[in-house]
Amino acid sequence: MSLDIDYYELLEVERTADDATLKASYRKLAMKYHPDKNPGCDDSEARFKAISEAYDCLKDPQKRAAYDRFGKAGVNGGAGGFGGGGNADFGDIGDIFESIFGSAFGGGGRQQRGPARGADLRYDMEIRLEDAFTGCEREIQVDVAARCETCDGSGAKPGTATNRCSTCAGHGKVRAQQGFFMVERTCPTCQGAGEVIADPCNSCHGEGRVDRRKTLTVNIPAGVDEGTRIRLSGEGESGARGAAPGDLYIFLHMSRHKVFEREGTTLFTRAPISFTTAALGGSITIPGLDGKKHDIAIPAGIQSGKQLRQRGAGMPVLNARGTGDLVVQIDVETPTKLTARQKELLCEFRETETGEECPASQGFFGRIKEMWDDLTE
């Protein structure tokens, strides 16, 4: 495409656009037409050069003023930008490349040379609510890529040495020209190690690690909950050729308890009581996860479904002091079998409560019938 196009038109902005608008439009267009995003497209490459030239001119107040008055002829002969003047804003272009290629672009010099760190691993463990209450210690077995004991993780046969990689000269990275910029990549020969192994270890075949089953002890603190993550530093996969190992993450899951349910540090349970206890009040005893018995006072006239809270009888707080509460939901039970005397007493109660006469209390024959019903049940 021809470069003889108005700079403002190239950048798709008005002539009155401020600096922020110019920069934003330039970044957007540079990302769109960059040669690396359009390989083999001559038009995209030409437009990329043109918009870079336009922005190099218009971002400078003096050059912009000269361009507004005299056009390209007023801007150092009109040969600015990548084509001649070499005054392109490399900081801005670096920002664009970072947006296109990620933060690794241009930052290879700051990265450490050598093989990559080993992978992190995950292990899912199920524990009981009692274990979460008191804390416990568990042994687990995991299959990992562990450091080779024969070569001590170097990957080289014992008694031999590694050689500096000739491809990257021991740097672990190689540089290649890409467009107008130098791009740094991991060396394909040594995979970033900077060294090559002439005589690999027979046990690990040059990897520096072998598959092995390890037995580990996991300390589970009191107060852990569903999804709690415990990190075992350095117990993940070993890195290749002696690189640092990854970590092992233990994810905890709670098995269902027969009596208690949990929400954070609060324990929930249900307790049945008789209707006489509900009416007259009293107390019940609840066995706790701590092995203690907790006496719960029942107020007179309590209704079924009412929740009573016992402070400090719940779960311990993880890695801190204090404990949660125990919440007891009351379920009032209605008796299904009554003796004649119990029915008579209840009838008397109903008569005093409602004023209605109870059929079960109607005279001698009524009592005989009730006694007969009891005997024949």
C-alpha cells in the first residue's frame, strides 16, 4: 500500500485528538497489523510501518505542529519512523508486544537459566469430623517423579560430567530475529539447562528423576474444613536434571457424620424430647465431639423446630484460639401408645383447657373400655 496517506487518517483519529487518544488508537492498530500476527501479508507489514511512522510524528508536539502546517515535508524530510529517522517509541512498542506475546517477551534476560521447576501435585484425602475436631496425623502414599539416587538428579552417568550446550553457549536460551525485534526462546537442544549430557544415567536415562512411591506423614490441624488445603513444600515432582521440586497439595474432604452437621465452626444436631418435657421444661444431655456431655436446658412451652445454642461447644477455629457453638434443634415427639390412666389425665387436661368433655373419661364404663383396649393391644 502507498505510504502517502494522511497521518491522522492512518491512525483513524480526528486532527484535534489528544495524546491519550493517539496512543490508544496506535496501540490498537499496531496490534492488529503487526507482521507476527499476519505472517506473509505484505499489506499488513506496510500498514504497520506506516502507522508507526505516523505515531512517531504526531506524538511529538513540535513534529505535529510542523506536520499540521507543512505536511510530511515539514517533518525532517518526511522520512521518520522505522524507515529512516529511527525515532520510534520502543517503549510503546514493547508494551504492544507484551500484550500480544505475554510478559515473557523481552524479559528473557531476567529469567533464570536451567531446567524448569518440578510440577505441583494434588492429593485428595477424606477425614472424619472427629479428626477435624481434634486434629490428627495421617500417612499417605503418592506416586511421584523423584530425584534419581544413582546420579543424584544430574542425569549424567556417575563419574561423567555434563558439557556446555554449543547451541546456546550455556545460556539456556537462543535469540532469533523476528521482524524488527530480537526474540528470545528456550534452547531446543538443552531445553533451557545450558548443558547437554554426553553419557546419560542408566537409571533415569538422562532425566535426573525416576518414578517412585513415597510414604509421607501429613499433620492435620484441628479446625480444618471441607476444601482446606495443606501444602507440603518440596514433596511434588522433582524437576528434570536436578531442578527444584514442586509442592504437594493435600485437599481435605469431610465424611458425613451420623449425628452432627457442620457450617464453619458451628455444629448442628437434632434432639427429640417428650411433649411433657416440652410443656413443662427440663433438660437433656448431648454427647459432644470433644467427648464431654453437654446439658441443654429446655424452657417450658418450647415448640418443635426451635433451636437452642450452646456456646463454645462447636468446632475449634483453625490456626487460632476459640471454638464455635453447638446448635440443637428440638423435635417434640407425640406418644403413639398411652395407658388408660395417661389418657384420662390428658382428657382432664383438655377439659380444663377447652371446656369440652373427653369421651374417654365418661364414667365407669368408659374406663372399663379403656382398660379392655389396653389389655387387648
